[in-house]
Amino acid sequence: MVRTPLTPWERERGERFGALLREARGERSMVEVAAAAGVSAETLRKIETGRAPTPAFFTIAALAFALGLSLDSLATAVAAADPTEDGRALSA
């Protein structure tokens, strides 16, 4: 299966999400947080660096729980710079 390329905004959203997770992780190690969320440290590393800009919902939920974040706060922070008025990305 071939994935369509990400738009610049989708890449930016992934980078913003990764930065938010890094900030929330604080002094905790990547391995500690990944284990608490039930994901690999490599998966968390890819998300935090923006190399996996579209993680699965359950991965996001598990990381939010492990970091003590609400899904609402994550959605609000990540969608803050949405280029569309209705919150959906434009497609070509």
C-alpha cells in the first residue's frame, strides 16, 4: 500500500505533537514513558521527532494516559494552527 505524501501542515502538526509530548515527559526517560504507555521507545522517539506524524489513536491515548494529559488538551494544542476554518485539512 502506498501512502500519499503528507502536506506541510500535517508534518508541522506531527512536529508540534512531538514537542508537546517531549515537554510533558519532562525529566522522565523516553524508555520509562514508552513502557508505561505500552509502546516501544523507538515508536515514542519517532513520534517525538516528527518522523511518525500520524500515530494511531490508541497510541496517542496510551501516551496521554502515561503522561497525565487529557485527549482534549492534546487535540486543542495540536489543532491550534489548523489552516482551515472547520478543523479539517484541505486536500488537493
